[in-house]
Amino acid sequence: MSPATDPSRDAARERALIRIQAASGALFAVFLVAHLVNQMFAAAGPAVYDEMQGQLRAVYQAPLVELACVIGSLLVHIVVSVWRMVRRRRRGQQAPAVPRLRWQRLTAVVLLIFTFGHLIATRGASAVYDVYPGFDGVAYTMVWFFAYFFPYYLLFSLAGLYHALNGLTLALPRIGLAGPPALRSHRAVVAAWAAGAVALALGLAGFAGAWHDVRERAIASPYGQLLVDLGVSSGPAQPSSGRPSP
């Protein structure tokens, strides 16, 4: 029997991949949750949001942290997840039909669709042009095209929150960091996700100007001006944006 078809060796390889997937996912989830909590605080206004983002950015954009803990963990997690899927299909196995695992896969697809474009639009602007979106930059996208960006941010953030919370409860036991069983239940995950979903929606409403007048600051923001200069945006909200001007 060749090493490639040795069941014991194949099982050991699968266990190693599961641990790598869990560890990389848990590491990236820490960044993701912090990022989403920052969004929740947008309901408190530009000053609070930008202050928190500045403090978080000082940590997660430190070169070694960003390369290893953010970009590195994300790429490893994606590669290993896809690798495990390919291995499962080659063996003729179906993905587990457990609801929380099905939702984990579904939210992973949503994140894959949006994540790299989001990174280019945000981190690319700061890396290439030294322009950070900040509160006013995100608000500009709402002023420019509310009908697209509000549902986009909402879907993206809700999928990210579920994937991070559920993923952590699945991953931590696999790397020997299991917490109390009650906190690992899917019911606890859904309860935490629901509370977080409300906070995320309120934060997005803050960007959209529900609690503060954001229009003038947004239009004058360096990020908004960059989008106009690059030809990405033709200017502030058009009549077809789906939302009246504040």
C-alpha cells in the first residue's frame, strides 16, 4: 500500500489540516471581530469611530502583525479550507449536513466574494495613496450610492460576524482552547450573533447619517476625493441612489 493510500497516514494528514485550519481561522477571527466592533461604534459618531480605528490600526497594521496574523492567517485559512474540500470530494464524501456547518460554509462563500475587493478598496488606498477611509470615507460611499453600499456592508458584516463567532466555537476545541460547553453551543452563537447584528445595523445607520449630519464631511473627505479623482465615483449621491439627501 502506497503512502498516498495508507488510511492511517491520510487520517493523520486530515487531522493536521483541521488543526491548521482551526488555528489560522481563530487568529483571523480575532482581527475580524475587532474590525466589526469598530463598525458597531460608528453609531456613536465620527470621533468615537475614528479614535477606536486609530488605536486598532496601530496594532493590526504593524508590519509583522499584518503580514503574519492578518494576511497570512487569512490566506492559510482559505488555502487549507479549499484543500480539505478537494480532498473530501476526491474521497467521494459529502460535506456534513449539520446546520451550523452549512451556515459556516455559506458565510465563507459570502466572505470570499467580498473580502479581496474590500481589501483593495480600503488597504490599497492607504498603502498606495496614503488615504484611509475612516468614518467620513465610509459615509461617502453611503452618500454616493446608498442603495448598493448599505445592503453590501450589511450582508458582508453579518456574514463576517457569524463566521467569526461560529468559527471560534468550532476552532478553539481543535487547538486545545475549549471554553465552557454552554458558550460553544449553536444557540449561544446565534444569540451573540443576533445582538451583534443589531449593533452592526445601528453602526451602518450612523455611517448613513441617521444620527449625525454626515453629508458635507463625507463629500469633502480625502477618500471621497480619491474615488472621484480615480474615476471610481462620479460624485456624491445621485437621484437614483435610492435615498434622499439628508
